[in-house]
Amino acid sequence: MLLYSIRRLLASVLVLLASSFLVFILAAATADPLAVYRQRQPPPPPEFFAAKEHELGLDQSLPERYWNWITGIAHGDFGKNVDGNPIRPDLLQRLEVTGRMIIAAMVLAVIMAIVVGVITAVRRNKPSDYILTTISYMTIALPIFWLAVLLKEFVAIRFNDLIGQHFLFTIGEESPGISLYAHGAELWWDRFRHLILPTLALALLYYAAWSRFQRSALLDVMGSDYMRLARAKGVPYRRVLIRHGLRNALVPLTTVVALDIGGLIGGAVITETVFQWHGMGEYLFQDGIDKQDVNVILGWLMVAAFFVVIFNLIADLLYAVLDPRIRLA
């Protein structure tokens, strides 16, 4: 197990380095951080562009720029944006905002997928199976931005009217200015109420597909020989289902969840736009793509690639825990 973990960790580092190199080449070849200055009328003098290129390292070759950037990343330095400000503080602040949504959505989606997958597998071809399957397919068919708008316009407004108070928020990750005077439970309660709708929108998008994988995997496990043998020995059905069937059926779901982390981060970008969160999505579009800021784009993509690699590594290590037939060597 230890040797396997070390090998997987080294392989993950190599994958991260390879992906960072490809991303750097593409971003450096397409983005022009000085485009905003070139569009000014009249344009700044050539000396201004020469000074800016030297400040941002654009006067170096691509291998030199990549080496300086990746060595800076290794020391926690993401460089500076086109305005000359360090990227790391802004990136970490935005990551903390987006991280709340992604973690909450992933946990909720996994729980919903397991529950719905088990119910539809155990009650196969029964009314509950057909109803939950129909709901899952409808959720899969809805685009994330449309699902988020539906939650804002129908769920939030009607729920607030029903209880007679403004409980669900549709804009922002927290009330404006609340962090200046509120602390502890009051601050996090406000953030929790802002978190409900974005988390629900993102979770509904992924639980539907994950529940289908869970259902299929559990049906395969329920028809296996060791499950029938356990039932023949008189082991209670509930114990066989949970301890033996569900545990082994979680292996395919673990793989799917790990592979969908990248899509989950991409979905969070759209969700943040709909709910006007000041997170990683806004940072990528407004500070990165709109300004063609290479370092901002690279910093965002590097963080996203890091979490994709880490979650896939965790999934590999969980296989042996979930299925005792799997041996890691």
C-alpha cells in the first residue's frame, strides 16, 4: 500500500507538470496581457511597452518564462497580474469562496446519488424506480444555468413568501459588508443561507448521473455469487445489502466522482455567474480572460488541475478500502 501510494503520488506530480506545461504554452501563445494598452488612443510610447514586457517577463523565451513560473509555483508564488499586484492573495480568497460551494455540492450530490441509486436498484421496475429515474433524466437534461435560474425564480421566491421572511438568498456569497461587523456563528449562518441555492443547483446536476452509475453497479453486485451465498446462509437482507453489496458497488461511483471533479469546477464557474458570487469563476473571466492576463489564467488552471489530480489520487487509494478483493501492490 505504501509503495503504491508513493508511485501514484509521483505519477500525479508528473501529470501535473505535463498539464501545466501544455496549459502554459497555450495561454502564452493566445493571451496578450498588453492588449488593453495597445487599444488606447493614442497608444503609449514604445518605451512603455518595453518596460511592461520586462516587468511581466514577456521579453524572455517561452522555456525561460515557463521555468520561472513553475519554480515560483513550487514556492507558492503565482506571479503578478497586469496591474502589478500579487496573484496569490486574490486567488486564495476566491478559492475559499468557491471551495465552500464545490465541497458542499459534492457531498450533497454523493449522498443523494447513493440514496437514490440504492432505492432504484432495490425497487427495480417498481413505481418508485420509474419516478426517481424520470426525475434523474429530467435533471440531467437541464443545463446548469437554466436549473440555477429556476431555483432562483421559483424555489427561493416562493419559499421566502411561504415562511414570511427572506431566508434564501439569490445573489452573492454573503450579505454585503457583513464580514466587517459579524463573526463566528452569525457570519457563517449568513454564508450558509447564501450557499443553499448554488449548492443545490450544482448538486442536482451531478447527483442524477451519479445515481445511475450507483444503480447499475448495485444491480450487478446484487446478482453476484457471494451475495446469494450470504443470503443462503441466513444473513439478514439489510446487512447483506449494506455491508457487502453497497460497499463494493461504491467503487464505480468513486471513479466517476473523481473523474467529474473537473466538470464540477467548470459547473461552479457558471453557477457563480448566475448567483453573482465573487469566486474563482468571476476571477477567471473578469481578471483573467477579459484582461488576457496570462498569470491569472495560469494560476486558475493550475489550481483546478491540482484538485483534479488530488481527487483522482484519493479515489485510487479508496479502492482497496471499499473492495477487499482489490489489493494494491
